[in-house]
Amino acid sequence: MVNKPWWQTTTIYQVYPRSFKDSNNDGIGDIRGIISKLDYIKDLGFETIWISPFFSSPQADWGYDVSDYYGITPEYGDRTDVEELIRAVHQRGMRILFDLVMNHTSIEHPWFQESRNSRDNPKRDWYIWRSGRGNRPPNNWMAIPGGSGWHYDKRTDQWYYASFLPFQPDLNYYNSEVKSAMFDVARYWLNKGVDGFRLDIFHSIFKDNQFRNNPSTFRYLPTDDLSSGWFQKWDYNLNRPEAIVLAKELREIVDDSNPEGLLIGEVYGSDEKIKSYLGDRNDGLNMVFLWKLDKLEICARFFRNVLLEYEAQYPLPYTPVFVYGNHDLRRLFSKIGPDVRFAKILALYQFTVRGVPVTYYGEEIGMLDGNFSARNARDPMGARFSWIPDILVNKLGFYINRDGCRTPMQWDNTDNAGFCSADAQPWLPVHQDYESINVKSELACPDSILNVYKGLLHLRRENTVLREGTLDILDEADGSHNLLAYRRNYKHESVLVVINFSDRAREFKNVTKCKRVLFTVGMDKQGNPEEFDFPPYSGVILGDSW
Ligand code: GLC
């Protein structure tokens, strides 16, 4: 029997390099810092690391604005450090993913500097330049964060397009030189040993080449699936059919260098649109991030529905991705409130369902968002919208100042939480709760969130049923009693997971053959496996054979 590719069963830990660990006490996390913490990630039990960008960049969007895809921003280290990082990850039997920002470069990238020089510059067509309609931009397309996506450049009296912020001009992938330049970048890092890429805003990589206006809607605020907003349907600037073709081409490039390489796309749109990136014959990206767990409710019905949807949309050999947070979203623990039991049952779910779990650094200790006003934002998104009163932002449920989820990792209870030395000034203030919420103290406490993550990750690594099994949801726990139960099945073995999402104790009659307690959260291991009494917010994993 052919083994599944590694990425179908892996577990991913996202590192935001600026905030993870500072090795030289300049207050900024760096590559050497990450290397020094690889054993931590490995001991926790994660198998793959995804690192947000550290390439040369003016850091206007903290690395998501690249000025040289082959260079490294000096405050993070140099190429030797990066090569050492790849080696050190592999030595530990783990995999490493880089973050490829293909859609746009920094305004400081030499390609753009040349492109903006003159209308007949050989690099002119590497970006998207158009003449305006009189004083107005070439068409009505809005940038994803709002405002026109077009920016006027006096030098050549034309406008360039940027899907995100004005200093991130979009590349023109209709130009074959651009495509091959970016494919070279991918090949270069694959040949250095990288196991794949997370693809930044891949849904915006192609824009309509006839520049048709987007149709209007009454919808001002962006929809949850981000297919419309700012009074328009984003039909012509996002999720264009050419992007799917590019996904397949990119897949071939990866396959040539590393047939096991992984491409995981950051794409937004309707369920159908985002699935289309995987290719009609499963020949596109390997996986896409799924966002249904971002706005979650602590109730069995919610988590059951997500499972039903993902199972229906991503049956084998597709692999759904289970993600609660990242460097753009409010932290999980800030979303769900201060009850550690929530964090534990959510981890139980994330690591036992069929698919790939992705954990954002700090989630495993229950880190909270820093509380910053947008007025002093270091995040360019926060700064751009700092005129909107915080009270309104919170009311609308928007997450505008992403500084909150990017505060330094809390390693211990010393000043600056072990991220950098006490006399250094961290680039963002350490969260005030670091004395109680930190790795060191949670490692020492058997019942901490961290130890629940660790236990689950280790169990999953050893248990083929949890890694590879199919999933079926048990009818008897249909969410009405706030209990969720599902079984994973592999060959003749099964594992049963039952989670009580209720604030009350619940009984569960176990009619399955799974009677052997493998793991519990929020309850005693010695319960009666025929008839469980679940305390509020608790759960169990049961196996059926020794
Ligand atoms: C993605 C990144 C985000 C960045 C944006 C522009 O959404 O996750 O951090 O600001 O793309 O590159």
C-alpha cells in the first residue's frame, strides 16, 4: 500500500519570526532565535514549521513586502542562518515551509523601481500600469483592505494597481517573464531544501485583463467569504480562472524539484472558489486554508457543522485544514474568553479530526491579544484605519490593528518574558499577562493548556487511526445536548472522540466498541467507558484495541 504523502497527516506550527525569539537582544526576533527554539517545537510534537517572511524587505508590512526574494532582512539574520535553519529542522525529522509572497513586491523592489521609471522600460509590464479616466483611476477596483487599488504615479502619468496596501504593487502574471522569475525563486528555495510554501493572498494573483469594472452591490462591509464589500462584488480582481492555471503550473515546478513538496494557499472566496485552487484533478495546490473556525461559537452544533461541511467538501484524498488563528486574526484565546477549558476542548477537536491542524505560535499556551489602540499601530493596516474609533471597530467585530496578535512569545516569567533580555526593548510590548501565561510555568503544570497540546500531539503522532483514519460523526450526539461525538476509522481499528461543549455535566452512553481511554481533557481518566459522565467542557478519546 502506498503511504500517504507526509503533508496529508502533518501538524503545522506557524512562527512569526519578528516575535518568536530574539537571539541578539535587539528586541526583534530572528532566525537564530528560531533555531534555538526548534527543540521546543519538536518536543511539543509538531511536525512542520511555517515561517512568515524574513526575506529582504523594508518591513513596511513586516516582511509581506519583499524587496529581494533571495536576500534576508539583516535584523533576522543572513542566508547562512537560513540554510542552517533548514538543516536544523530536517535534522530533527521535521519539515519547513516558507511564505511566498508572489502577488506583489515591495515598492522598493528593483523590479518596481525600474518599472516606474518610464513607460517603455523593459520592466514596465512586470506590474499593472494603466492610464486613468481623466483624474480618476482606470476602473473601480478596490484594494482588499478598502480604498481604490489604483495609485497615481506622477513620473509617467499612469496608475499602478495594488491589491493590498499602496506600497505593495501587484506583479503582472500575464507577463511570462514575471512568471518565470517567480518560478526561479520557488526553485531556488526548494533546491535549498525547503519542503513547500504557504502562498500569500493567492486569490488576487490575477486580475481581469480587460479591466472590467466590478459590479455594484449594497454591501459595504466585506462578506465573511470576502467575495464582496466596499459596495462591489469582487468579480474581476479576485479569484480569476487564470489563478487556477497558475496553481497547476506552480505545482509542476514544485513537483520537478521535490515531488513531495507542499503548496498551501491563502485564498478567500466562496466555498466553491477556494476549493477550485486544488485543481479539477487534484493537480493544483495541495491544500487551502479554510476559515470557518475563525468566527467560532463554543457549542457542539457549530463544531459539528464545520465537520459536516469540511467532510462533504474535502473528502479523501482532499485534506481539510483546521486553523483558529494566524498573524492577521484575533488570537484564539481572546476570541473565546478566559476559560482555559475552552482552549483545551478546542485543541482536542483540532488534533483529532481528519485534516491538518495549524497552530499559531502562542496558541498552545493560551496567549492573549495585546490591547493596543490603532493610533500607535506598528501594523500598516492598523495605522491606515487609525481614524476609526476603537469602539466602532470592536462593535463591528473587525480586526484592524494586527499588532494585537503579534506580541512577543512568552517563554518565561522574567522581564520581557524570555523573548529578549530585560534591558532590550521588544519591538512590540510583551503582553502584561506573561507572568502567569508562559511556556516555562505551563510546562511545569501537568494540567496546563500546553500539556494538553503536547499530549494530543504525541498521541496523534503514534496513532495511525488519528493520523490517517476516515471520520464519521455519531448521530446520537447531534449537538442538541451540546455533545459532539465522532469516530475515526482505519482498517479494522477505530477511535472515538466525545466532547462536551456544555456548561453542564452530560451523560453519554457509549455503544461503540471503543472502551479504552487514551486521553481525557477536563475529566478523570478512570470513568466508566460504557457510560460517561462528562463534566462541563470536557472530552475523551477512546481506542478499541491494544
Ligand atoms: C496576507 C498576509 C498579511 C499581509 C497581506 C499582504 O493576508 O497574511 O499579513 O499583510 O497578505 O501581503
